[in-house]
Amino acid sequence: KGAKKTQSFSGAVTSVTDGLKRLYTEKLKPLEVAYRFNDFGSPLLTNSDFDSKPMVMLLGQYSTGKTTFIKHLLRCNYPGAHIGPEPTTDRFIVVMSGPDERSIPGNTIAVHAEMPFTGLTTFGGSFLSKFECSQMPHPLLDNITFVDTPGVLSGEKQRTQRSYDFTGVISWFAAKCDMILLLFDPHKLDISDEFKRVISSLRGNDDKIRVVLNKADQVDTQQLMRVYGALMWSLGKILNTPEVVRVYIGSFNDKPIDEAATGPIGADLFEREQNDLLVDLMDIPRKACDRRVNEFVKRARAAKIHAYIISHLKKEMPALMGKAKTQRKLIDNLEDVFAKVQREFHLHAGDFPSVEEFKEVLSRYNIDEFEKMKHKLIQAVDNMLGYDIPELLKNFRNPYD
Amino acid sequence: KGAKKTQSFSGAVTSVTDGLKRLYTEKLKPLEVAYRFNDFGSPLLTNSDFDSKPMVMLLGQYSTGKTTFIKHLLRCNYPGAHIGPEPTTDRFIVVMSGPDERSIPGNTIAVHAEMPFTGLTTFGGSFLSKFECSQMPHPLLDNITFVDTPGVLSGEKQRTQRSYDFTGVISWFAAKCDMILLLFDPHKLDISDEFKRVISSLRGNDDKIRVVLNKADQVDTQQLMRVYGALMWSLGKILNTPEVVRVYIGSFNDKPIDEAATGPIGADLFEREQNDLLVDLMDIPRKACDRRVNEFVKRARAAKIHAYIISHLKKEMPALMGKAKTQRKLIDNLEDVFAKVQREFHLHAGDFPSVEEFKEVLSRYNIDEFEKMKHKLIQAVDNMLGYDIPELLKNFRNPYD
Ligand SMILES: Nc1ncnc2c1ncn2[C@@H]1O[C@H](COP(=O)(O)OP(=O)(O)OP(=O)(O)O)[C@@H](O)[C@H]1O
Ligand SMILES: Nc1ncnc2c1ncn2[C@@H]1O[C@H](COP(=O)(O)OP(=O)(O)OP(=O)(O)O)[C@@H](O)[C@H]1O
Ligand SMILES: [Mg+2]
Ligand SMILES: [Mg+2]
């Protein structure tokens, strides 16, 4: 019987991502739509949610070498890149793969549903005019998208000049990103108030943060130790996680390392650090694929529980009289409803949504109009979880392994 | 008239310390005694308070190389030194200059009034049996006294085995010391609960703390960076000062640096760090002398204010009747008394003692038995502050300059 189900699903599936996309459309989405899962939590997934490449965002004070870092990895400039000792990059630039070299203005990107940036419209027109997409064909960009950002400012005065919610935008990207690189250089160690706010806005994504102490060949070894020590000293206080953040010390630039300043330590240490960082970067697509599968499975489980709750509520409604009263009672005793559903289907209490938030959305609906339990929809998802996804992973494995 | 006063004071003064000692006995102590300054604040100074050498205390987990560090500086073992990979030093050992090599047990040192350790008796017999003084003739010890300590333990269990107030003793030494060296090694970075308590007990003496990352040649450069970064990360959180603590990275040992592990960086960086640490150590006696003069001047000012307050209180007492009532009123309105004295003698409010603490001691005395204002005593101190001390500093300067 399993064979028949895969047949209906298979066809021209070409990758894990592609498989997930089709499983979503054929098996999970119908359940989500039937029980309005999207109204209660996350919006329905679109193709762009599956197709978007893993993202790496660069953050740091102006002139710490963010744009140069990307240039160094690509071994060429991206369209519209500006590099210079004064504050140069004045906008958020998504550097991604594309058929030919071009820059697309923010207002255009934000309306493209097939790009994962439609959510940015909430930050308004003055943000969108400081947002840009830079495309070019490049093997590295086939696997990773970079987000170059305007340098964080140090003066309090200048912050008020930002015409949009800078930390809000960063927080939005941080949630979508797979890695966040904080760049420092030996002469720009101080963490300004704006930088502190930026770092706070990364909260919840701490595990994605890596630090680069760039231009490390601009000081001698003893100074480098002082600089590095001072950086760790203050980062420990600001990041406030018990695990020490990984710092890569080096000079991420085309120019050869300045051995006159660093002594022989540079050539050796910096090269090893650079290699470590490259290995970590190359590891992102593999990790991102694993994470996508994980999150998909989590979403499917949540959608199932949601369906159980909704259909249970519907079942409790009387056929003719007293609908309003029952609805009120059900909402007031939602905790009991959750408990009953949990017992009936042997679920974990921890997998349930927040009672309060659920109540709030629920009160805007007429329970009587909800769907009854549709076993076929549930079974399709169970089948997907128990058979299709393991099969998909077996057939394609992680393409980056 | 100044000349006459100096004559009475001069004689065979041989150093700044010697001069302060004599000024104290001849000019300041009489004022302190007359107005019971010692009952209200700091005990009378003894010769040992002037003669004691600047002290450097070493702290750290067991086997981080504290005893080896002292041996390395002295270029020989001190009497009773034990070095080994297991916890070896099991007591507090004061390593100081002496006519010949010998160890003196804690119980004996604590009763010697000419040594600055009588205060340690409050920690009881079981501490004194874990306290020792190690003497030897040595040019370095002529300028600095070292305090070797038992390794800080990592297990919670072992703490309960200490038979005395370990952090209390460390806190006592910290107040007397001029520098506190915290030793770490790359394999003993974790800061245990006992170590955290030890560091807390240093509070108020943060400016004396220096950190040594010892045995740095036991790991390669990249590992060393990780280790050093992790150390700064956690020290920043624990020391909780905005200023970055100075960390000396090296291997403080007789054995040559293991270049195989460190690469050429070791020979260069470690040597420079070691030199910096030596320069800082050699600077201690000079700084200690300056500090002693400063503290002496502060004490003299405090003693003068104290004398003004006491004699003012005495003056307010009636000749015959109502003494008890007046005493009560004076104590109740001590704040007004302070304000009056302040105005009368043009003093700073900030230089006055705490009203509450003063009240408490005062209530145990009979104000009527206090001394009246004795202008000669005050004048002697004024003369000392305005003439003798500047003259002393001019004649002898700082012997370490
Ligand atoms: N590793 C490096 N070593 C030496 N100089 C560097 C290095 N990286 C960048 N630079 C120089 O530093 C300056 C700033 O570089 P870049 O414009 O890439 O910084 P940025 O962080 O993107 O600044 P902004 O925030 O203003 O966009 C340029 O002059 C660049 O040549
Ligand atoms: N710089 C160094 N490089 C390599 N080994 C060292 C170094 N310093 C000390 N050692 C070794 O480490 C071990 C512990 O040294 P030592 O006894 O001086 O430590 P300690 O901090 O005094 O320990 P304890 O707290 O137990 O008294 C010894 O075997 C010593 O030889
Ligand atoms: Mg830039
Ligand atoms: Mg020892």
C-alpha cells in the first residue's frame, strides 16, 4: 500500500527542497486550509519559503570591512558594491544568485511574491528606498545569499537621522538568516549605543552569531591580544550567553596579510582562522537543509494538533439550540478542551499552542462554521510524516552531505 | 620659626618611611590619643604599619603555577616551597625578607607586634596552623613581600573541608596587598564557585587585580586565542568593572618556552608580556610609597576633624548642672554639631565621618570627660601637613623614583 502512495506523490521530484514543496502542497496545506491553521499562527508557506537560499548577514561599524568581506569571498565586486574608508554602504543589499548582473530596487523586490522579502513592506517606503537586491551568476551565490548592511553608527545624534526602524529591519533579517557575522576591526572596537540595540535585536538568534575581528594585521601581536581581549571582555557582557561566541581573527581581504606588523604569527594563525570560517560558511547549506526538514516536520505536527482542537470544538457544538452559550463555555474552558484533546489523541502538553493566544483568535470566529474531523486529511499528514519524508530523505539525502 | 620645628623633628631620619614614622609619633599620635581617634575609627598605627613591604598576593586554582611563579622571580625556592602537579601548597605562606632562611609558624607570627599580621588572629587557631612565614635574605624581597596561597578548589564538596574562613582571609590580605595576581592556565580556565567567592571577596581592591594566563606555551596559537578569549569572556562578567583587566600571557617558569607548540609567536610575545609584568612588579614599591604618604595625609586630616568635633562637644557641656540632658541633646542633634564645626573651621562636609557610626561610639562615652581644644596639638599637625611632609618629600623623594 505504501507503494501506491509514493506513486501519487513522486513524479519529477528532484531534491529534498522540491520534495518538501510538493508534500506541502499535496498533503499538509489542505489540512492547514481546512482548519484555518494560518489564521491562528504562521501564514501558509509559499514557494519562496522553500526556494530561498540560506542567508548570511554582515553587521558592524562602518568601515570594518563588510563589503570587502563579501568581495573577498566572491573574488569580485557585487553589482553596486561601494568600498571606502568613509561610511559607504548606505542601504541593505541582498546579494544573491541571478541570471545576470543587475540591481533591483527595494520597492520592486518587496512586491515579488516569489522572493522571500515581501514581509519587509511593513517597514515602509523610506526603508524600501534603502533596500536593494544585487544579482549575479556566481557558484557561491547558488548556495548562500549575503546581506550587506549599512555600518552601525557610533554617535547618538546620527541615529535619529535614520528614516526607518533600523534595528527592526535587522531583527527581521536575523530571524530569516542562518548566520550573522559581527565585524570588528582593531581600531573600531567600541560598541556604540546603536550597536548595543542592534545586538539586542538579535536576541533569540544568538546561536547564529559569529564574530570576525577583521584587519587583525594592522596591529602587532601584543596589541592584537589586548584588542582581542577587550573585545571578548565586552562581548561577554553584551551577548550575555554562557557559551563563548566564536571569534575569527584575520584579515578578510584580497591583499596579502601585512606580515611586517603581525610577524610570522599572522601568516599562520590568520590562515587557519580564515579556513575555519570558510568551513563554517560552507557548512551552512547542509545545516540549513536539515533545519528546513526539521521545521517542516514541526509545522506538520502543530497543524495536526490544531486540526484536532478545531474539530473537537466543532463536535461539542449543539445541533440546534444554545450555540452562542456553548461557544462561550468552550472558550472560557479552553484549557479543559486542550486537556481532553491531549488525552484522546495521546499528545504532549508541550506541543499545544498558548491557551491565551488561541482564545483571542478563537473569539473572532463562529465555532459552528468550523470543519468536522476529516480523517482523510489527518491520515495524509500522518502518512507524510511516517513514510514520505523518511523516504524523501533516503532518496535524496542532504544534497550538501 | 619653621627651622626650629624641623630641628626638633629631624635627627637621624633616613627615608620617607622613617620620616613618616617619626612624624606620626611626635605630631599626629598625640592628637589621636588626646581625642581618642582610635576608638572611633582606625587603631593607632604601629611601626609595622610603616615598615611592612609592599605585598603581592597570588591566587588561582591548584597547579596553575603560583609557587613556581615566585620561584621563577626569586630564581630559587623559598624555604618550605612545594611544587607539584597535585594540590601542593596547603597553607598561606608570606614570603619575606629575613636575615636567614627559615619558616615561622602562623601562631608565632600572629603575636609579633612588629609584623603586620596580628590582625589575622581573628581567623582562629585552625587558620593560624595553615599560615606560615617564610624568610630569606634576597634583594627582591627587600622591596616586595609575596603571599603564596593554597590553590582554589573546584568541587563544592571540598570547600566544606576548609577549617577556616578562606575567603575572609583572602579579603584581609587583599586589603593589605598592593597587587593581586590571579593565575590561570589553559587547562584550568573554569572559574569554580569557590573561585567566584574569592573574586567577590576582592571587591574594593579591583584596581590591584592583574591576571596571568600562565603555561601559555602548552597550546598552539589558535588554541591559545580560544583559551584567552574564553577567559576574557568570563572575567568580564565576573569582575564586572568597565575597565578591561590587564592579562599577562606567558609561561612564568625557569624552563625555556616550548617553541614547538607555540611557534615563533611564543618567544616574541611571551617575552614582551613577561617584561611588562616585571616592569609592573618593579613599579609597586614606588607606587606603594606614594600611596603611604597619601594615606598618611588623609589620616592626619581625619584626625584633625575628629579633634574639632570632640572639643566642640566638650565645649557645649554645662559646667555644673544638666550634663546628662545636654549629652543626650548633643547626640540626638549630632548632624547640627557636624554642620557647626564644618562652618567654623571651613571644612568639607565630605571629609566628615558617618554621623550614624559616630553616634554609636559616642553614646558609650561621657562627653564631659573629653579633652578641651588644645591648640598646640592641632598646630603641630598643621605644621606637619604644611611644612614637615613637603620637606620630607623634598629631602628624600621617593626612594624608588
Ligand atoms: N581586511 C582588511 N584589511 C585592510 N583594509 C581593509 C580590510 N577590509 C577592508 N579594508 C578597507 O577598509 C575600508 C572600508 O571597507 P568597506 O567599505 O568594505 O567597509 P564596510 O564595513 O563595508 O563599510 P560601510 O559600513 O561604510 O559600508 C576600505 O578602505 C577597505 O579597503
Ligand atoms: N609556566 C609553566 N609551564 C609549565 N609547567 C609549569 C609552569 N608553572 C608551573 N608548572 C608546573 O605545574 C605544576 C604545578 O606548579 P605549582 O606547584 O607551582 O602550582 P601552584 O599553583 O603553586 O599549585 P598549588 O595551588 O597546588 O600550590 C608543577 O608540576 C610545575 O612544574
Ligand atoms: Mg559596506
Ligand atoms: Mg603552590
